[in-house]
Amino acid sequence: MKIMKKLFTVAIAIMAFACSPAPVQEQVSTEQLSAEHQIARGQYLVNVIGCNDCHSPKRMGPNGPEPDPGRLLSGYPHDASLAQVDTSELRSWALFSPDLTAAVGPWGVSYAANLTSDDTGIGLWTEAQFIKCMREGKYKGLEGSRPLLPPMPWPNFAQMTDDAPKADGLAAAGDAGGFEVKLL
Ligand code: HEC
């Protein structure tokens, strides 16, 4: 789990720098940060980039649905069910499930992946896999694998700078685990 969190750190850091207009001189190298700082930084990055919007199941809060703290980043719940949809509408519409962990559109149905440190998440991924996944939109970051489906915004993440992997950041992956990514 520790290893995965480290990998995730790197990946999130990359994204942060891709999305941030912060000048290069403000970057802090990983070596200069304690583990606690990296975790805090990663939590911050995941939150502001919005990975939870799609990758975390929701619970009802005072302002409506909010990421369920017990299932953060665990993706589309394995025991959820989707309502029937009139596919003739999908030529001109894309729809989300109520908790935003599944989406349907002209491409078919996509299910937000489990990004936890569980083996069924990204716990067994290498750093290179994660970076390839984010940069090239490759499923599981493997050479020759299928392209990632919408609405995963990987083309945005693909603009990450090369120096970003050395930057700080660590995602606090949820530990829900045990979910499979289901794809059509
Ligand atoms: C707008 C919704 C959305 C947002 C925001 C989003 N994702 Fe995704 N993501 C998805 C969907 C849907 C998939 C599944 C795509 C597929 O299977 O083709 C996915 C797939 C992935 C995968 C690939 C998993 C695999 O098994 O190959 C990774 C890794 C990932 N997302 C990481 C992230 C991270 C990290 C963030 C935040 C920085 C993020 N995503 C933000 C919707 C989103």
C-alpha cells in the first residue's frame, strides 16, 4: 500500500503541475518534503483537481451529494445498478449516474475506475504505468491497451510537464478496495 501511495503521489503531482499556472520556481522537490507533507499535499491536489467528482461514490450531505469519506476514490460501486436508458437519446446526449461514477454516451457506458491502493485498484501498478495512463490515455497504462473512454479527462492530464514527477504530492487513496472496473 505504501508503494502504491508513493506512485499515486507522483501521478497526482504531475496533474497538479499540468493544471497549475504556478511558476516553476515555486515547485518543491519531493526530497524536501516529509511524508506527512506529501500526504497532505496529495490530499489537497486530489481535492482541487476533482478526481473525487467521478471516482468517489457519494453520500447525501447538507448541500446534496458529496464524496463518501469511507469510499474515497473506489470508483463505480460494484453493487450499484444503473437505470435503463433510451439509447436513441444518446446520439445527442451524455448522461451521468446520480453519483457521477458511471457515464453513458455515444461511446457506450464507462465506469470510473477504482484508484485505491487495493490490488483491484492501482495498488499493483508501477509508476511508469500510471504516468503512461495519464499521459497517453491507455487503459492500465499498458502498451497496446485500449484508449480510455470519456469522461476521464486524460487529454488535460497529458499536458503535464516532464519535471512534474519529481514534484511533491501524495494522494490519500481510500481503502475501500475490492471493486472491479467494469467496462463495455
Ligand atoms: C469527469 C470524470 C472523471 C474525472 C474528473 C477523473 N476521472 Fe479518471 N476516469 C474516469 C472514468 C469514467 C474512467 C474509466 C475510463 C475507461 O475505463 O475507459 C477513468 C479512468 C481513470 C484511470 C484509468 C484506470 C485504469 O484501470 O486504466 C485512472 C488512473 C484515473 N481515471 C485517474 C484519475 C485521476 C487521478 C483523476 C484526478 C486527477 C481523475 N481520474 C479524474 C472519469 C474521471
